Amino acid sequence: MDGHENEQPKTGRPPGSGWVGRLRRLGVALAILVIGLGGTVLGVLAGGQVDTDIGPFKAKMVLTPSVTGGTTIDIPPLGALLLDSHDGPTHLNVELGALDQGRVEALIDDPASINRASQSAVQDVRDGALRLGMRTVGATLLVTLILAGLVFRNARRTAWAGGLSLVVTASSLGLAATSIRPQSIEEPRYEGLLVNAPAIVGDARRIANDYTKYAEQLQRLVGNVSQLYTTVSALPVYEPAPNTTRVLHVSDMHLNPTGWQLIRTVVEQFDIDVVIDTGDITDWGSEPEANYVGSIGLLKKPYLYIRGNHDSTKTAAAVARQPNAIVLDNATTTVAGLTIAGIGDPRFTPDKSTAPAAGGLDKTTADQMITVGDTLAKTVRESPTPVNIALVHDPASAGPLSGTCPLVLSGHTHSRQVSKLPEQPGQMPTQLMVQGSTGGAGLRGLEGEQPTPLSMSVLYFDQDKLLQAYDDITVGGTGQAQVNLERRVVEKPKEGAPVPVTPTPTR
């Protein structure tokens, strides 16, 4: 052997420079492209999401690949808003979740903070979007590098794939950022129950503009309740005895945070023993709304509740979780010496107006309401302890309760009314007290020319658990900055005296 047998013949071209080499390089380039783009997509799906706070809401922001771009704001279970907010190739999905209880309580304590919260919500979205973008870039780069490393086992090719992923992700996010259309929020498309929103969007904008002024006015009015108590406690017409049981009757809160502040003020100033809520604490009965009931626990007093037609079973369950709450649904309980029976509204019609139809209830609904009254009346009659108060949401259910107990409380109509139920000879007389809206009918209460007033009543029961007097409290409304209280002494059964009325307005 001369040592030259293993030498290859020289062709004058470097190895791999032929068509086979070109195909190989093309294959590597295509592989880098596929791995880079695949890693980018997988990275977006795996890491393109972030949890953030938007105002009082906890929200999730998610990026997904899309040709058309745009934003979807999910508001479960109501539906979604579709915004033409930016161009592709990324789509932003914002899902509003539970309310943050701490932030909600701050809004309740300081209604003026609602304005600040609405202003900070824009910054919250920007901060969340920035964190989402950075997280997405990091996730896509990491996933691509790992995937390329496993496939190529070559540092140079892995770096090329990672660089490609970084360029694609950054350019996609850059295109979305430079094509943002802020005005798109004013021209949304609707899905789900929100398809009805365009019919009221004009009122909603006006309500949003006016609410801060309205809330600040109510803030001042709530403070006047203390003056009311000082004034009315000195009235000679009726002076509650030391063993008097004081019950606060509220109804139809409809998510108004100012209502909680008013309730807390009255509970403290009037030394309330029990709070009774005859329903419609929420508007849609949705899971995010259920966080609104967290303020019940702050009252530190027994809170009796029945479900209204705007409250879902989830709403009732959220109320039941409060440490001081009792949910009645065709049941009785004894609190502060009072035996109370209650039943929830059988309907769940959150999209229905509370205003009664011109022709009244249709026959099917009327029969349904009477059936509910009959059911509760049977429970009251079978109670081993005589029932002092019966609770129904809709006064249309009160008729069958005549003669079963001295007092029936209800709400639903947003209009305060006191009457006696028709009675048969020899029956116990039964009084029906319909409460107004403690939440001023919620935001819908601002749709008219004048806001709906916030209404509640303090009921005074003697040692025999009979109603002796009640104070009707009205805050705001009718376009006047006033708090009004009217004390009414009920007819004394033994003496048959007429009902004296002593109104006490405070401005």
C-alpha cells in the first residue's frame, strides 16, 4: 500500500454543492420554518394568557392566532361583545369573571370611587395587554427553542428557529398595536342576551355620565339618616319600648352599591335586630353578580332572604354562604323571637321588566303566583309555632295568606304600598306591606327623567310580636336632594283607634 488508496477523486467542487446538497439545505430551511412557526403557534396557545384585574372584575386575557384580528369580551352568562379593535394575525379574548370582594366593598363605602374605578379600568386593560404581550413573546420563544433543540440537536439551527419565532411573534403583536382602533368600543356587535343592548345603549351612556353626580348626592343623603333617627326618636306619637324588636325590610336592590351603605347606616342608627330582604338582590342572577351579596356579612345582623324573579339559584346559594344569612324557600325560621315563613319567586325572568303590564298578569303567571301563595299558606298553617311574618316576592302571591298570619311582606313592584288583605268572617286580619326598591331599581332607575328613590322600612314589634309602628325611609328621587321619613302607628287592635300618621321630612 502506498497510503493513497482511500483518497476520493477530486472534482473541483466542494462537498454538498450539487443538487443533492441544495435539496438538503432547502429541506433544513423548510424544517426551520415549520419548527419556528409551529413553535410560535404552540407557544401562543400555551402561554398567551394572563389573569388580571379590570376595575372590580377579575379577568382573563387570552391571545389566539387569527387572520382577522379583533377582540371578544365575554360576559358570562349574558353573552359577548365583538369589537373590530385591530388587524390580524392575533385575536384577543377578554373574559370577565368574579368580582373582587375587596374592591366592591371599597365602592360601597365610597361611591365616588366608582368614577375613579372607571378611569383606572382603561389603564388596567393597558397593563394587562402589556403583560400579555411580554408573556406571549417569552412563551413562543421558549417553546420554539425546546422544540427545535429536540428536533435538530444543533445549536445553529435551533437559534435560527428561535429567531424566526421571535420575529414572527413581535411583528404580529406590533401589527396589532399599530392598528388599534379605540373607537371600536362604541360600535360593538353583540352575542347572547346582549343582542338587546343596542336598544338601550343610548340610555346606558347617559346613565354612565350621570351616575357619578347621582352617587355623590346619595352619599350626602345617606349621612342625613343619622339626623332622621335623632329627630324621629323624640316623636311623642310612638316611643318604642326597651323590649321592642326592630326589623328592617328591604327589597329589589338590583346591584346598587349605594343601597348597602344606606342599609348599614340604618342598621346602626336604628339598632336593627333583623334584616328581611324580599328578593331581586341582583339583575341577571349571574355568577359574577353573586359577589355583590358579600356585603351581607358586614351587617353583623341576621339577614333573611327569599329569591326574586331576577335572582337565580346561584344567587340564593351565594346568599346562603354568608355567615349571618338565612334563605327561606317554603320554610320557617325563628329569629329575634319572630317566627317568619318565606318562599322564593318560582320564576327566573331576569330579562323581564319589573313594570306591570298594562293588562296585568297573564292567566298562566297569575295561576303560578296563586299556587306559590297556597304553598306557603299551607306551610304557615302547619307550623308548630304561630307565624308572625310571611314573605313573598310578588304581592300577587299574597292573597292565599290572608288569615294565616298578621303580616305579609313583599316587593317586586318598586312602589311602596300598605293594604289589608281581603278576609273571611272570623279570620285573623292580615296586613300586606309592599316595599319600594332599596336599590332605586338599579341602573334602570336612572333611565327616566327623575331617578327612582331608595326605599326601606323599619318595623317595630312589641313583646307579643305584633306590629306597632313603622318608619318608611325614602332617600333621593323625585329630583330633590332630600331624605324623608314617615312614621306610621298601626291601628291598636284592642282600642280600634284610627291610624295616625306623622311625616317627618329632612332635607
